Amino acid sequence: MPTLDEFRTRLRRHDLKATRQRLAVHEAMMALGHASADMVSEEIGRKGTVKVTVASVYNILSQLADLRIYTRRLSANNKMYFDISTNRHVHLYDRENHRYRDVFDEELMDLVQSHLKRRKFKGFTVEDIDIQLIARPTRKARSV
């Protein structure tokens, strides 16, 4: 997860200014990890330091995803979520609460990558591997 200083450096690499709105979006994403534009907008509103519309938040998040500073996640309820972590990892998606959790399993990622290196997909080059596990809370987790 990039710190504010690292985030500023990444913006400069892409010739973007570290505006108050971009910094507020990144601060909210640091707190949330995975979030929709609505969630980020609510987080920014709670702090009350910057005024930014949900549409502007979505545009900023999309721009940052296009630059690979963040990544996109499309949930089962067709809502776009953004992920601040661009490290290699698996996502566990809670289909009832529409939340993501990062799962860092290098062994699984290495197995999948090794297997796919031996496969050819005619007309395609595999650029990335994106594994999402879809789950629901167990009864025990619901009661906690």
C-alpha cells in the first residue's frame, strides 16, 4: 500500500498533480483497502476536509486504475470496487456483504503461474493472473 509520499511520487511519474482531491481519495483508500466510489466518498465526507462529488471520486479512482496505481474489482452485484494493493494476491469476495479480503498465498499463485506457463491460448498472451474466491460467511462468522 503506497504511503502518501509514495503516492505523490507515482503521480509525478505520470505527470499528474497531487491535488487535494486525489490525496483525499488516496487517504480514504488507505483506510478502506477495497472500496467503491460511494464508499470512498463517504470516507472523505466523514473527515470533512475536502469537498468532492461521487462522480469525481469515481473518475479519480478510474484514472488511478488505468495507470495501475490501483486495480479494479467487479463484484457479483455488478458494482466496481477498487483495490489499493497491486501486489500479487488472491481476493476472497464475501457475496453477502459485498466485501473483499486479500489472501496472500504465494504457493497458490506460483502453482497457477507455473501451470499457465505451459499452456498456450491461441491468439492471446496472458498478461496477468487474477484469482477471486467467492464465499459467504459461515454461521459462526455471522454471529461474531
